[in-house]
Amino acid sequence: MPHKGSARLLTVAAGAAGLALAVTPAAHAAAPTAHHAHPAQVSPSVARHESHDLRNVRDAGKHAGVTSGNWSGYAATGSNGSDTSVSSSWVQPSITCGDQDTYSSYWVGLDGYNNSALEQTGTEADCIGGQAEYGAWWEVLPASESPYSVTVAPGDQLTATVTDNGDGTFTMTLADSTQGWTKTTRHSGSSGYQDSSAEVVAEATSVGGQIAQLSNFGEVDFTGSTANGQSLDSTSPTEITMQNQDSGDVMAQPGSLSGGDFSDTWENYS
């Protein structure tokens, strides 16, 4: 009897061990794997073909403000020397991509509304080959944008400032508090700069000299927008609606401006 009992115990133990071997690999395979991939970033080769000058501006007629083929937002305007600094914050929007390549940018700048000069910095969100790509940049016209080697992701909190230093140079600062980086560029202004406007804008980026299809960014919220250290709405700025000048379709529409805050809403690709 003792011998049979020992055999029975050995059989039960072996069965339990076999069950453990059968269960353990399956349980291990089912365990979730952490994944922290960054979104794709716009390549420098693509970025260097992009620019941000105002295109096809027209009086809006019965409606307040103006329309533009590629800008949507607000611009403080005045005489030469009236605008020497601009600042705003926004949350980087997430874009929806389809088959076509599309482009969008979000930025602050001085000049550009009344002249061909422009000193600016901001971010972008492009669809290239069906993939969403994000990036950050600065630009002084007539040169195309200069990309920063940083990570930008949807939901990031950005703050941008452009300031005329009063010595023929401008300081452009862009900070991403979510990713923890700040980029500052000091550069001479565009030839013939006038400091006659300050803008906070969402844009259909120009690529190779042509206005590109506008990425579907949904909505971007600009907050704390200022010109010369004062709330942007205190300057009685011009409202700019992005509109296809051929079809008349609205591409992006700024909401009402209050306390330096406004939302800009995507409407159409082109």
C-alpha cells in the first residue's frame, strides 16, 4: 500500500508539472507588449520645399475681414514699426490622412500681410504617401522654411514668439513643453522688413511655389495670442478666412477672438 500511494503522488506531481508547462508559454504570449513609437517626422528634404507667404488675399465684401488662398487666422496691421513682437500657444492637432498628399502649418510671424517680408516660426502636419508626419521650423522670406531636428506629436503644447530686436535681427523661439525642447533662432529680417503686421495663422502650406491641399486638422486652438505684449484682440486685428479663390469653397475658418484665444476649423482640402 505505501508503494502504491507513492506512485499515485508521483503521477499527480508529474501531471501538475505538465500543466504548468502547457499554461506558462500561452500566458506569456498573451501579455501585452509596451510600444512607445514616435509619430513620423517631416524629412528635411520635404520641409525645404515648403514656404509660408500670403497668397491671393481679397476683401471679404459684406463679411468682416479678408479671404486668402492659404492663410486662416488673425493679423494685427498698422504702419511701419507698429508691430515688433507676436506670440501664441496651441496644441498640435492630429491630422487625418487619405491617399492624397496634404500639408498644413501653424505659426506666428511679423510682416507678411502688407509686404513680401516675413519672419516666423511654427509647426506643421503633413500627409505624405498616406502617412501623417509632423515637424517644427522657422523661416525668413524669401528663403523656404528651415526645419528643426526635434520630435513633434499630436497633443503637444507649443508656444511660439517672434521679436524684432531693434538691431536688424529677429529672434524666433518655439517651445514644446510636452516633449521638453526649446529652439531659438536669431536671424536678420527679410529684406525690406517693415514690422507692419503680426499674425497668428493656420495655413495650407505652399510646396514648390504652389498652394498644397490642406491637411484635415479638424480644429486647432490658439491661446494667449499677443501683439506687442498686448492681447491680440485689443489691436482690432483683421480676420482671415482661407478660401479657394476659384471654387469659392471655404477651406479653414477662424472662430471669434476673445482674450487672445480663438479656434481655427478645417472645412475642405482645397
